[in-house]
Amino acid sequence: MTAATKAIGDGMVNAKRNLIKIKRVPDLLVFSTLSPIMFVLLFAYVLGSGIKIPGTSYREFLMAGIFGQTVIFGATITGSGLAQDLQRGIVDRFRSLPMAQSAVLVGRTTSDLANNVIVIVVMSITGLIVGWRIRSSFGEALAGFALLLLFAYALSWAMAVIGLAVRSPEVFNNASFIAVFPLTFIANTFVLTSTLPGPLKVVAEWNPVSAVVQAARELFGNVPPGSPKPSALPLQHPVIATLAWCAVILAIFVPLAIRRYKKAVSR
């Protein structure tokens, strides 16, 4: 058995352990699904009533942004879970087991990806209820969901680095929100980037979140007809840009997370 095969196998065992935890503590899943539902209802019926998107309903424009925001917030579960395991000494117990050191990270990110799948299904049903519709083909829609999940998986490795660097889940929550809120709000998640002032417009256009949201909108067929073509390269080719961002994030943060994990367990 190769080292990679062993790491994947051990990682799936750890993923099962994390999923069993959700089964035993269903509150984790309940509250992770209630939050995006609240965002959909809040923006669709309250805040969205004052936002006009030419050529389409705001609810159709909104859903790709809510999907993007939700999977990013879902990725923070990875860092919070790792910080919690470190605090409780569970990771120290793993050190005594004959398992690959990267298995804990593989298992954590994989189980959180499964959690994001469940959340997206619930959100999709909520979106359909409030008036969202997919205007593209079945294959394009699947590709849109797959891109969202791939981006979430890549970002979960970045969150793993933060989770392993802090001393408690509470510190992680504060640190991650400082990074996540600008990412999700200085973007095209809820408004057109053309409506933002100069400097913020440039930041939003090159924000990786804008690329994945734009890609989802195009693949779901929710781009307003007749809307001007984006001037920024990532938004002109959002699918390619999203794949490139995912590759860069994984290339940087996977080795960083493994290195940080080794350092954390050797303390």
C-alpha cells in the first residue's frame, strides 16, 4: 500500500468519524442549514425588495451569491473542528494510532464537504420555493454545483491552516470572520460589481468569490439578459478562473496545513 493510498484510506475513516458526530449531535447540521435559509428569506423578501437588477428578478440573481456565501461559511467548520480537536486533546490520541498524519486533515475536509452538499440541497429547495429557477441544462446545473463544492473544499484547507494556528475555537471564529466577511460582501454576491465605487469595484472583480458566483450564475442560466460584459478577465471567463483559484488555493494551503498539523501535534 502506497503512502497516498494509506492517507486516503485513513482519511475516509476519519471522515466517517466526523459524520457520525453529526448524526449524534444533529444540532450541528440543523443550525448550519438554518443560517442559509434565513439569508435566502431575508434577502429575497426584506433587503432584496429595494435592490433592482435589470432584466431579471433579484431572487434569481441572488441565489448564486447565497450559494457562494454559504459554502464559504461551511468551509469554516473545518478550522473550527480542528481547533476544537486540538483543545480537547483528541489529536494527541490520534498520534498513538498507526495512521497517516495527513489523514485527520483529509477526513475533516471530506466530511465538511459532505455537510456542504446537504446544505446546498436544502438551500436549493428553499430557493425554488421563493421563486428561483435554473434556466440552463441539467448538466450545466450540475457543473455549477460542482464548482461551488470544489471551491468550498479548497477553501476548507485554508481554514484548516487558521484552525491549527489558533489556540481555541473561539479565537478561530473571530479570525475567520475577519477574512470571510470581506470576501463575501466585497464581491458580486448580492449586487452587481458595476454599482460599487471605484476601488471596491476593482477588488470585487478580482475577488475569487466573484469568479465562483459568476460561474454559478452562468451555469444556472441566471445572468441577466443584456447585461454588460464584465471588464475584468476573471469575470469574463469565470469557470476557468474558479478552477485556477481552486488549484492555487490547494497548492498553497494543503502543504501548509499538513506542515502546521505536524507542528501542532509535536508540541
